[in-house]
Amino acid sequence: INVLAVGGGPGEGRGDPETWLAYGSQDGVTRIVDIETGTRLHEFAFERRPILALAVSPDGTRLATGDGHGYITVLNTQTWSIETDFRAALKGPIWALAFSRDGAVLHAGGIENIVYSWPLADLAGFDPMATDTPQFLKRPEDMSNGERQFARKCSICHALSADGGRKAGPTLHNVFGRRAGTLPAYPYSETLLGSDIVWSAETIDRLFLDGPDHYIPGSKMPMQRIVAQRDRDDLIDYLKTASATEATKGDTQ
């Protein structure tokens, strides 16, 4: 679970106790549960993951979600229907969402030092990307361990396709044998420009054993480690195949 938001009650926005809890998770699903009983009331999912941001409008009538593929979805909490679902102008994932105090504007932020804002009245003009029938992603138990490690640790920021998709980090397509900091047109941090690291099974293993903050201090890569040797080995085996396959779209299938 990455993000939480609360809302509900007959007097939304007037201090009444909240009645529902929304949470967004790694599998790309936004779930709504009854706070009192824990009963699952609704869920929304598309072939995008993970959910990284949630925001409830001041009057409680809208819930906005942002995901790792750069899409924003606005839900009507009175009917629990999708008002709009669109690809935002941000580069990479949607890391933060917030409504203005009057609820008329939706703000969003990502890896760039820019905040984008949309009047909610204009969102109806966006072509909806969602469908009436949710398209669920692979379940974790249907993935190999290596693919699962990639989905959890890498897929938010890195694509596997040659074009790199809409990701915050450089593509991992043909990463083995590539010198760090050399992919054309990607704005690397100073610590990687001119680096003598060449990505291989050994260097990727060391990256996740030590953590990026120790192995490549000063880079943009967030702190994360894969402690178990088997998990690192399985991730590397998966990357050897997936990063070399032109058909891979970079979205963990």
C-alpha cells in the first residue's frame, strides 16, 4: 500500500466522521473500504501501476488518483463512477496530487520541479482512457520471482523498451554491458556522468546489495535494497532476458 485517503459521511467537508477509506497499492488498484467494517465497497484498476498519489476534494465528492505511468483518474464519490481518466503532461510518474481549497482546481507533481494544474470544469474535455470493465494486471502469484522483483523495485522509474516510455529513469533496454550515465538524451546526475561503472550481473547485484545511496551516492535513484541473494539473482536473470527483448513494452507486461 503506497497511499491512503479518507472521506464519506452525510455531511462531507463539515467535520462529520469519515466512513470510507481509499488506498492505492503496488498492483495498480485503488480500493475503497468501509472504515467501520472493513468491507470492500469498490475497486478500480487499469493496466497501469502502481498507484502513487491520492487526493480527496474539500467537499468529498471527488477522489483523484495518480499512477506510475503518468495517468490521473478522477472518481465521483457519490456514484463511484469515473469522471475522467487522462495522461497528464508530467514526465514520468504522478507522485503528488492536491485539490485547491475551493475544490475547483486539481494540482499534480512528479519528478520535475513543476506543478501542473487543471480546472476541474475543463477535465470533461479530455478523452477518457478508462473502460467500463477494469483490466486487471497480472497477479503477483502469476509472475516469476524475478519479474515480481522488477515490478516492485524498478518498474516505477524504468522501462524495458527501446524508446523508454514515459518513465522518470533511463530505459533498461540492453542495459548489460552499458556504461552508467551514457544513454543519450537522459539528464543524468553529476555522479553518473563520467562514471566507470559498467552494468553487469555483478554491478547490478552490488547496487541492490549496498543500496544506491551507498553504491552510487548522489544519484537520483531512490534508496532501496534487495537483501536476499536469491531475489537479486532472480531479478538479474529476468533482466537479462526482458531487457534484451524488443517486444517488451517496459510496463512489466
